Amino acid sequence: MYAIIATGGKQYRVAPGQKVRVEMLTADVGSNVDFNEVMMVADGDNIKVGTPYVAGGKVTATVKAHGRGDKVRIVKHRRRKHYHKEQGHRQYFTELEITNISG
């Protein structure tokens, strides 16, 4: 069984017991989070596809940790123009463990 959910402007394929890193959520570590924006639920050959969301679809997850990802280097350079700019970015994330899929 798996589902496709939308959170943080991205879509994720999740299954029960799976750990997934999503964009930062405002939830405490150890609390449960419900996702109602379920785009698809598949259980073997039984597949439900929403338009855009599955009616009554819900995915429950437990917040395991918060953190920051690896640094991404941004380099801008124009040849022969004496222009060189470097920048870095570390994105915040929330690590979730999927506990239940219903739909």
C-alpha cells in the first residue's frame, strides 16, 4: 500500500513505516501530523486517483526530527567582466515516519 501526498509545494510517494524528509513543518517532535491532500492511494490492484485529491483520503505521520539539509553552493560568474559571486543555502526539513494511510 502506498499513497502520493502534496506538502510544501512538492509531491511525495509514501508507504507505512517509511521515513521521509519534507519541507519544514510547524509541529513538535513526537507529535502526529495529518495530510489531507492525498492525490492517489494504491492498495495492490485497487487504485484511487483524485481530481485533484482523493475524497476521504488521509495520511498520518509522526514527526521524528527537524534539521537542515546539506549546503548547496550557488556560483554566478561572467567571463572577462570581473564579476564573480558565490552564495550558499541550507534548506530546513522535517523528518516524518508514515504510520497510517486511509482512503
